[in-house]
Amino acid sequence: MGERKVLLLFAGFIAVYFCAVGVDTIDIDASQYASISREMKETGNYLQVYEAGKDYLDKPPFLFWASALSMKVFGDNNFAYKLPSILFAIAAVFALFRFTVLFYDRRLAVLSAIVLASCQAFFLITNDIRTDTILMSWVIIAVWQIAEWYRSQKIIHFVLGAAAIGCGMLAKGPIALLVPVFAFGSHFILKKQFRYLFRPVYLLGLVVIAIVLIPMSIGLYQQFDLHPEKTVHGSTGVSGLRFFYWTQSFGRITGESAWNNNATFGFQFQNLLWGMLPWTLFFVTGLAYELIRLIRNRLKTGSHEELISTGGFVLAYCSLGLSKYQLPHYIYVVLPFIALITAKMIDAMFWQNKFPRLRKLLTPLQWIICAAMIILPVLILCFVFPGGIWPWVAPIGSLLIALLLLFNKQVNKKVFQVSLMLVIGLNIFLSVWFYPNLLKYQAGNTAGRFVSSNRVSEDKFFRYRFLGNDWSLNFYSKRIVQDVSRFDGLESGTYLLTMEEGLDEINESGRPFEIAFQGLDFKVSILTAKFLNKERRESQCKKYFVVLLK
């Protein structure tokens, strides 16, 4: 593809990312982080982190800092919360491109950036914003800068790489340091460049990292270590410093952490099979090829080819796979490495004309994936969330472009380019139709928006026997919503968010009221076939009500 087409393509990716700012946050994590960021902005306390006025000890503060500052400029809304993470995601694509150029040709660098920017996992983390988006960005920026130092020996690049590691640790802890160590350590050992294993400059890097971590460390010490009487996670005497620098990460392997969901070693790989769509076939074959090369001949030690990406992915995967608690997005910290491994296989098959038998096998399967990207919006519009004409625009538009590419004799690598057009159209459709309709069934954001739009004062809105999550409720109502156990003493004009049990109690009490707003609540982060079936959906949901007392 020419430079102009590449720029247009990336403009399309960025447009999809920003389509996601219209999508409300999903409970639990994204809504929780948005609520914490809003609270931080309101209190102006950036060193110590609180959740609904209570001490918060789980994630480092970088996401909260960035989103709180964004909210100061743009207000308490989806755009302000998501903007910093989307910008960091774009920076990650650029950093991967620059890293790849150091070791390969420009074509592979562009392909790597395209694969990263267009895989389903990347679209997800620019929509459902968590700490992993910023973590991934800082890590690949760190790897790029350290690779620049490795190639040029200019100390400024190493310092910038160390600073990026420190920022990554501010985003999600020691994993931001471990991944570059895994990546470059495996490269140096496999290439037999043992002189790089111990360098005085590494001490400077540790100093830079420590300086970057000072603000967070001060906040942790003041909030927790100076107050051993505080009860945190059911225990007293909890050290905030030890928690972040050890327990939260390594404690999941040693068993010190209470978090345990019995995830298997293959859990992350299983989730990458959908996370790398539409490039899953090339990811699996590319990874297998890289591992076979390493096992059989360990590559040529004198060559310029890097082992940073493969070694970094494998060792990071093993460390995460040993954890007793895993979630699908944990592996996204090395998503740029995965994109490079995938792009190398795509480049070898379609541009270098290698592996003709494998290409002959995978190409029809890739066309099946393309067909699935066409069929999915049709199924959603027919059986899940039916709509009028306009929801069909994105899928039909991307299909028409794909057909033009397919029947244009001047277009090469058609399966690759058609896949790109269809994944863009699919994710525009998901962001402008599927997700907004899905989140109508999340009580917190819908009830919160009702309260905010009707300018209900904070002392006139409470939760009463409400069993849903309160993070999205706090963010969209722009307050910390309190629970009440009784309603008989509340003044007229007070609103209560409740469910059927609470509504029955109010009705039986004889207290006059009216239902100001009502809806259906479902845990939308865990979809089921019965919920997706429009005919059976209501039976899978819980009813909630915003009641106005009189």
C-alpha cells in the first residue's frame, strides 16, 4: 500500500476509536475507574486514591491522574475519561512502528502497526478503558527507546526508556519493568551477547525509575503505611508500598494475594484466539514458526534479527500464566509483540511469497472469517437489537468497499485488504449500535443519566434495596450515591433507586410516590444466549425503578 493509503487507513482506525467515546463505561472495572477519576478531580487529592470516600488499594494512579485532568478540561463524561487512554493507544501503534523499523524494513513496520491497530483486542481496550491500555503503551514505548539505545548507544534513549518503565509501573505495577527485562534479557542470552546482561547504565535506569515512582510512593506511604490501624481488604497493618511492589503482582504466584480464580496456564492463549481476530490464523502460525525456529537452531547469533518480541511475549506469557488469578486483558501488555509476530507471518506469506502450502490452506479459512464479520451485524440487527435503516450503513458500507477491492484487478493481497475493511466496518457498527443498545440494560449509567439530566440534588437521591453495581451510577449521576435503610423519614421530593422488593415495600407502606423512571438491569459484561435473544431478554433481567417520594 502507498503512503497515502496507509495514512487513510490509520485515519479510519482512529475514527473507530473515537466512535467509542459515545459508548458508556461497562461495570465493573471501567466504570469503577471512571468514578475514581471523577472523585479525584473533585477532591483535588492526586497523591492518595479514594473510591466513594473510602481508601482504595488496588491499581496504581496513572489512569486516574490522566482521566481526572482530562475531566477538568472536558467535564465529567465519556470523552474525558476515555481520551487519555485512546491517545496512549495511538502512541503505542507509533512506538511499535518505530521499534520495528530498527530491525526490519519499513513494509513490515507498517504491517505490524496495522495488525496492532486493527485486532479486536485493540478495539476493545480503546472502548472498554482499563489500566492495561496505558500500561501497554508505556511498555512498548520503553522497549522502543531501549532498542534505540541498544542500536545507537545514545544514553538519552536509555533514560527515556527507563522513564517510560517508571510510568508503566505507575499504570499497573512491576509488570511494566518485567516485560522489558524479559524481552531484552532473552534477546541478549539467545544472541550470546552476554556483555549486555550487566551494564553500569542499568543502575542509572533504576535511579530514573525510582524518581518517577516518588509521587505514588509518597501517596501510598502517607495513606497506608503511616496508618497501620486502617482495615484494608479485611486486614490491618497493610503496607501500601509492599502491596504495589510485591503482593499485587508476585503475590498472585506465591499465594500471598487473596485473588484466585483458578485460571489455567492456557487461559490467556484461549482469549487471544478471539482477541487477535481477524488475524488469529496468522498469529497462531507465526507464533508456532517463531518457537520452532528458536527450538531447532536458536537463529544465527550474528544476524541483526531481533528476539526481543518473541522472547518478551513467551516469558511474559509464562509469568502471567503462572498467576492464580487471571483476566483476559492481562496479556494485552505484550499485544505489540504479538502484532509483530503476526505481521511477520503475513509479510512472509503475502509479500515474500513464502510458505505457499500454508498460504493455500489459510486463505480460504481467512475468507470464512471475513464472511463471519459480515454475518455478525446481520444477526445482531435481525435477532438481538433490531433497528431501522441507519444501523445498516456501517456494515453495508464496509461490505461494498470490500467488494470493490475484491473485484478490482489492480488490488493485490485481497484477503488482507478485505479483512481490514470489514473489521473497521464491524467495529464502527459495534460502537454506534450494539454497545449503546447493550448498555441500556445497565442500571447504573441509565439511572445516573436520568438523575443528572433532571438536576436532582445530592441530598435528594439515594439507593434503597438496590442490588446493582454503583460505580457507573456514581459516575453518570456525578456524585457518590449513598444507601438508606429506611424511607419513612425522607422528605417529599426525594428520589430512590430501588428494585422490585424495595418498590413493594414502599407500596405496602402507604407512602405516596410515583415511578419517575424504570428499566431493566443485566450484567452486560457476561452475555448469555438467552439475554441476546430479544424474545427472552426481559426474563433474564432484573427490574429497577427511580421512585419519587411524595
